[in-house]
Amino acid sequence: MATDTATERKPVSISMSWLAKKTQEPPRAVAFAGVDHGNGCSRICVRVAETLARNIRGSVCLVEANLRSPALPEMFGTTNHHGLTDALLQEGPIRSFAKPVRGDRLWLLSCGSLAADSSNLLNSERLKARFAELRKEFDFVLIDAPPLTPYADAIALAQLTDGFVLVLEANSTRREAALKVAENLRASRIQVLGAVLNKRTFPIPELLYSKL
């Protein structure tokens, strides 16, 4: 699927803003979620992860937590075998459930083996423990979360992170829905780091990109 310039450049802008923070500790664990299905959240999350991995000396782990519609293994040309759900049900170092996809800097923790009740694992105490391990093992952790409108999973995941990035789809995401989602995030004391307008088709003058 073709993407416009904004889709390509906005993730770079987001990730570079994290790295540019010199007066305080940058957010090391961030969740990404679309307001609705099909907002392109997975692709945005992947591009931010790739940008970070190219620009830091440490490691980045991309976590596929959208258990209802997994997409990341296909994007990287790898398998979904042995991932997040397996780590929540089995013992072993958290890194042993992830796989390197870009050298030793970018790792993927795919969703893993799925069952009808797999989404219940996203609200478990075990997830909190495993997420603490991810923070210790990797320098940055990015979560590709389920869409916010139909499910509460993304809120539970975001509460384990340092902040949240909303992904909106141009000419599709309703303003009222986006505002309601942002309000719910803040009510849950989740820091909204920003929003990405995806699939935009109208041009924006180059001069304005510096202000995004």
C-alpha cells in the first residue's frame, strides 16, 4: 500500500523528539494504538521502531499486543512462533521469546500462540511482570496495541508505559471519537505524547513540516 509523505516523515519526527530530550529522561516504553480498526497503527509503530534502532546505540523491542489482528511478523517476513502469549504462559528469559529482525538493535516480540481467550492475558499480573523484564532487557519498548474504540486492552497496556501515541486516519477517524479516546486516556492518567494523522492524501507545504 502506498503511503504519503506525512506517513513517512511523522514517525521520524516523533522518535527524534524522544531522542532530543536532554533535560529529562525520554519515554522508554510507548504504546501506539489507532482509534478504530484499519488506522495503519502497525505500520506507524514499525517505522518508529526502525528509526529508533538506526539512531541509538542500544536496543529496541517491538511488542505485538494486538492479539485480535496481528500483522507484524508478515511485515518483517518472519514467523509468529513463540511470542508474547507464550511468554505469559511459560517460563524463561523474556528475550528468548523475541527474535532479532534488524541485526541486534531491533527485536520483535510477536503475539505468539493464540487462543479464544488470549486477550484476557493482557489484563493479567503476569503481563506486568513480563513488561518489567522488557524494560530491563531493552533500551526502548514500543507496543503495537489493539484499537481503542471497541476494546479496553490498549488502556491496560498503556498504564504500563511512559506514554501513548494515537494513530488517526485521515477522512475516516471521527473527531468526536478521537476526543473521547484522548479524554479516557487522560482520565486513566496516561500521558498522551502525540498523534499521527495517517493516510493523508492532500499536500502540506514543506515549510510546515518543521512545525509538526
